[in-house]
Amino acid sequence: MMTSSDAVFAHAHLLGIAPLSPGDVTAILDLADAYAGKNRAGQRLKVLDGLLLANLFLENSTRTRLSFEIAAKRLGAEVVNLSAGGSSVQKGEELLDTLKTVGAMRPDIAVLRAGENGAAQKAADTLGCPVINGGDGTNEHPTQALLDALTLRRHFGRLKGLTVAICGDVKHSRVAHSNKLLLEKIGARVVLVAPPELGLPGSLADMAAGIADADAVMMLRIQKERLASALSLSEAQYFAAYGLTPEKLAHAKKDAVVLHPGPMNRGIEIDSAVADDPARSLIAMQVEMGVALRMACLDLLTRGCR
Ligand code: NCD
């Protein structure tokens, strides 16, 4: 019998959700499930023994950068980190030149986060090793969507048939884009909720109507750094209309759960009474699953070079 540890992953890179088949998604989530227990038990594994991860974060990050580093180290890899601050990116070096430089140092696998849409594809074309997209501009953040799916699958025991409302700045959020692709691929229903200026075609402007019937409500930060012009709503107006409070959450299903990829802006898109409610909030579980999910991705993508 084939087990998740024998799973074959027919992709050289993980740049986005679109190329993944539903079977690929299941294989990643099954392997991540197995790694969740090992990570919680603090096991040090040798799966990536002798390999080196280049963790390239040209945009700020807490969860994604740290969880890739922890995941790689749990699997026995060595990790080097590059961030924009302190690198030659601040001296005006172009992304492609930075990538050529890193590639010449021959890492075994790389994670890239950058502000430019398509940056991860550029890295895959340049580095000469498997590349994982750690978030490229407004485009995609595939490991976030996969860890969100893992969190939901562990909570509900299934993904198919769930209704997930994704609320906030859906226009500029790579998390929203990757989640919509992934959830619809595996048979969940996605409702997008946003003020018109932050919406996408088909998104709903009314939050109460948008989250009615939701099994899960995923809140998003306003991507201020990606807005072309200032939001017309003040923070107080935004919170009144779109901030997730216990009163608004009451419009969703009775036992609906709440997700947020972080970083949270409390009092803008989410109220502390919701974010810190252990009965409803899966936010800490998302972070824990982030490590396990990234262990699975690092394992699957290095099978060809070990
Ligand atoms: C998100 C990102 O960077 O896209 N954060 C994350 O990776 N957990 C969301 C955000 O920055 O708002």
C-alpha cells in the first residue's frame, strides 16, 4: 500500500495553486498531517540531511519566514536567510541580479518572498533548484492557502462542501487569491466579501449577507503597501462595516470558525473578542499547521535531489 511518505509529487516547484491537481493537494495535506505530530513532539528528522535552504525574504515576514526555517531545521536541513534590509536590494540591485547571485551559490532549495508579481517564476527560471513561492506581490501565496486548508480539514474532517467567506482586501491579497483557487479546486464554496474599492468581480459588499451560511470566515489585513490610493473609508468606518466582531460573526453558521493569516490589525479588520476566542478562532492552529505544511512541501520538492 502506498503511504503519504511515498507520495510522488510531479512538480519541480511550488509557485502557485493553479498547476496542482486535487490529488496533489491531498498528498501534500496528508504528508503535512503526519508531520504535524512529529513537529509537536519536537522530533529532529534527517529527511533533508545535508541540504541547504536559501530563505529569501525581500518583503517583511514573521510567520512564513520563521516557519520555513523551523520546518527545514526540523527536517535536518541547513538554512541561510536573506532579507531586503541589510542586503544589496537596498543598494538598488535588481531582483534578477539578486537571484543570479543566489543561484551561483548553488542552494538545494529556495523560498522567495518578493513584492513583484511573478517573482517566484523568475526565481524558478534562474536559481537552478526547486523554488517555493513565499508570496509574490498580489499574485499568490500557495503555502498559506495549503496550511489554511490543512487547518480547516483537521477541524471539520473534510473540505468538500464547506462554505468559506474571505473578507477584507480581497483585491490585493495573495492569500485570498490562492485560497479561492485551492478551495474551489477541492469542492468548497468561496464567498468574497469586500468594500467595492477592495473587491473583485462577484464579491459582496454587505458583510452580514456575505458571511451568512459560512462554516469559516477568513479575515484579511488591508494591504496598505499595495493600495494605489488611500482608502475612502476611515479605520473606524472600515471596522464598523467590515471588522469581524461577535455580533457580525453571529450571521455565520452557529459553530463557524475564524481564520486570519496574520499579521492582524486588531480593531480594524478583527475584534479581539473574536481573535482570542478559543472556541471560534483557529488562528494559532493555522500557525502550527504552517510548520507542518512547509515540512511537507520541502520534503516533496527535494525528493528528486536527495
Ligand atoms: C500574508 C502575506 O504576507 O501575504 N501574511 C502571511 O504570510 N501570513 C498576509 C498579509 O501580509 O496581510
